[in-house]
Amino acid sequence: MSLENRTLYFGDNLQVIEEKFPDNFFDLIYLDPPFNSNRNYNVLFKEGQVDASAQIRAFEDTWEWSYPTIRLFNGLKESNDPQIAIMMQSLFEIMRDTPMMAYLVNMTARLIPLRRVLKETGSIYLHCDPTASHYLKMIMDVIFGKQNFRNELIWCYTRPSSPLRQFPRTHDVILFYTKTNRTPFYRDAIRVPYDEETIARSNRNPGEKSSMGKKGKDRLNPLGKIPESWWRIPMLQGNSTERLGYPTQKPEALLERIIKASSKEGDWVLDPFCGCGTSVAVAERLNRNWIGIDISMQSVNVIMERMRNHFPGIKINIDGIPMDYESAAALAEKDKFAFQDWAITLVGANPPSGVSKKGADRGIDGIILFREKVDYSNPKLRKIIVQVKGGGTNRGDVARLKGDLEREDAPMGILITLKDATAEMKREAALSGEYQYTQATTFPRIQLLSIREWFEGKELKLPADTVNPFKKAESKKGADIGQLEIDLE
Ligand SMILES: C[S@@+](CC[C@H](N)C(=O)[O-])C[C@H]1O[C@@H](n2cnc3c(N)ncnc32)[C@H](O)[C@@H]1O
């Protein structure tokens, strides 16, 4: 089994790691799974800028005592490794079937194969928040061995917060473990300048020998000091040029330190919860080989965009995304929701913002926003509703979309179907008439697109001025995102 550099896997990391990755392969693994703290919960479900329905489903699966979680728990409880079995049973005694226990089951089930794919000289950094880090540390001790614990890194930042009964929660925890004690640590690559105070106290400049006559031992290193285990790195602000609009995006400076400390050029880096690809973008910049996994199609799209912008001409391999009609049909059969998530991206749509289920109840699988240009002095943000049918379809689906457009006050709709549209469907769509976009331009009110047509290169007629919530230029303006939320709820 060999892996190709610059590959993004679309899918559940548990399955991808187990099915596709060889033993002892990666030099560095960084993982940043979704947390259950209120902050992130809000980001995922309420603030609703760019939520991906797959992300929310993954989040629910991870934090709920669902059937897949119970199956994983039963497997772990009967693990061949008695330590794991005892740990799982004991944790369950304390926590019972709570969301936290579900999360720990899901994390344990992933950390075990992650250890398998880590090189004997490899390092792993688990990014978590203080509501779960103490449990995860215990689990990491069992899986990686407590002798292989290296650091509990504290990433501290400031942000507006004035809680009533506690101090503000302004740090994340990153647990750093190695697989063995033979792991390199590239400390010279991450040195930072000494504080003024240290220099003043030692009474000499970095590199200079002590005037007290002591041997070079207490000499300040000319390259600077090794950073402490707490890192003050600013969170990404709204106006940061790095910011892409992905809610849980981490700063590149954080990943740069981790990657430089625990890998060298040409080493293999894995991020199994890739998000908008901060780790892989930094890995690319630092000439590491990289592999990313994410369960959300939006994430894969944002990463592709990010990489193309930062590294023009870069070739990225995508795995798990249908490349022909047969694999699209197989995806629709295997996972209806993943098929929907993929299909809406074919026309540049995003999942309905906020609570995905609400969107689904209203018959909305995806949304494209655009600025209406009938009145140039006052462009209005309007939406195109996208619906996806993976199974059989008929005229009724077009009629339903028509009704949904009226209810949602959306001027246009798109129906994406796995199977080709019937003559009745085409007629029904044509009967829905046209939408006046500008004084000179009209678009069909309802457009049909079958997956086969898409693979053959059919393009829909859409306004050029659509609003992409992930794009830097858009999110910087701020107003677009705000309107997006208002418009959709
Ligand atoms: C906290 S975000 C990662 C953010 C990332 N560090 C960045 O800087 O952009 C967690 C990501 O994990 C993904 N995810 C959640 N469950 C997953 C699973 N089972 N397999 C793969 N990805 C998953 C989510 O879609 C989300 O993009």
C-alpha cells in the first residue's frame, strides 16, 4: 500500500485510516477534532456562517450514543488489549451513555489506528479543549504509553469574554505524544528570541560567554530559546488575511511550530480532521509530504481553493469523490447524505446555513446566493434553492421545488438528479417560466441537471455575481455573511 503526496480523502477518517493507510508510515499526525464546548457548539449550530451538513452529522455521530457509537464501544470493550478494554468499561461506569462518553469512544476508536500508522519515530499532537483534555490524556496514556507523553501544550489567546462565575476560557490544550523514545525533536527549528528580562538577568547577549567565568553551559543560545509549553499565538481575527471563513480555522503560526518541531523536509504529515486545511497548507509551504482527511465536502472544496491560491499550479489528488457516473451512483447508494453534499457543490452551492435539519425539512439541500441586479442602485441578496434526488425522480419533484421556491421567496431553483430527467419533468420545469435577472438577462426559473449531464460538461445558466461565504474577499466585508444568516433563517 503506497500513498501519494498531496492527497485529500473525502470521508470518515476511521474508515479511511483503516482501509487505506499502511503501518508505520507517518512522521507527524496533527488532529483537531470538533469539541463539545459551548463555543464550538455555537459555531457549528448557531452562528451558522458556513456549516456543512456532513460536519453536523459527523458531530452528532461523534457526540451521541448512537448505533455506530455503541458498535464501536462494544468492540473496544472486547479489545485484545486488556488495558483498553478495562479503560472503556471503567469510563462507562462513571459516565454512562453521556455525550462525553460517546465522544471518548469515537476518539479512542480513531486513536488506536492512528498509532498503527505512525512511524516508530513519529509524533502525534491531539488538539482538544479543556472540557475533554483530561479524559483524552488518560486515553493517550493507555494507547501511546505514559512514558511517551511529551507535553501538554497550552495555546493561549485573548478574545472578548466576561463570564459571571469563572475566568474566561481562553486556551486550548494540545497533547503531544511520541510512539517511542527514539523520536527526533527539531528544537533548533523552533527557537524564539529570549525575553528582554532573561537577557538582562544573564547580563550578556545571546551567544556571548558569561563574564562570570562559567563554562559555555549557561551561554544563551544565539538561535534563541526553545518556546515554553504555553504558546501565545493570536486567534484569527475577522480582518486577518489568513481567515477563510471556516469557523474552526486555526492560525498557521500554531501549525508551523508543530510541524517544524516534529518533522523535517520530505517527512509525511497527516491531518485526519483537516477542516480548511491549515496543517496541509503549512506542510506544503515547508516542503513536507502531506495527506488530509475530512468528512465534509465543503472542507475539501475550501482546501482546494486555498491550495490553488497559495500554490498556483499545485496538483492535488482527491480520493472518495466520484469521478464518473458509476462512482456517483455508488455513493448515492452507500450514503445518501454524502451524495447530496457532493452534488450541491457541482453547481457551487453550500448547505443551508445553521441547522441543517431545518433546511432539509424545508426541502433545501443547498443554497447559492447572488446579488439581484434589477435595481442597480440597490442590489439585493437573493437565493437559488438546490434540491438533490439520488433515487428515482418524477414530475412531482419539479412541482414540489416550484412550491418551495414560492414559500422561500427564492427566484430560482435547481434540481440535481442521479437519473436523467423524464420528458414530463422537463416540461414541468419549462412551464415554471423565467426570472428577470437584469433588464437584459433572464434565467430559467427551474433548471434540471442530471449527474450524467454534469459529467458530460453541461453547465447551468446562473448569475455571475454569486456570493461565496468561504472566500476571503467576501468574508472580509462582513456584511455578506451577516446577510447570509438573516436571509436564511
Ligand atoms: C475543528 S475542525 C478542524 C479545523 C482545522 N484544524 C483547521 O484549521 O481548519 C474539525 C474538522 O473535522 C471534520 N470531521 C469531523 N468528523 C470527522 C470524521 N469522522 N472524519 C473526518 N473528518 C471529520 C469536520 O468536518 C471539520 O472540518
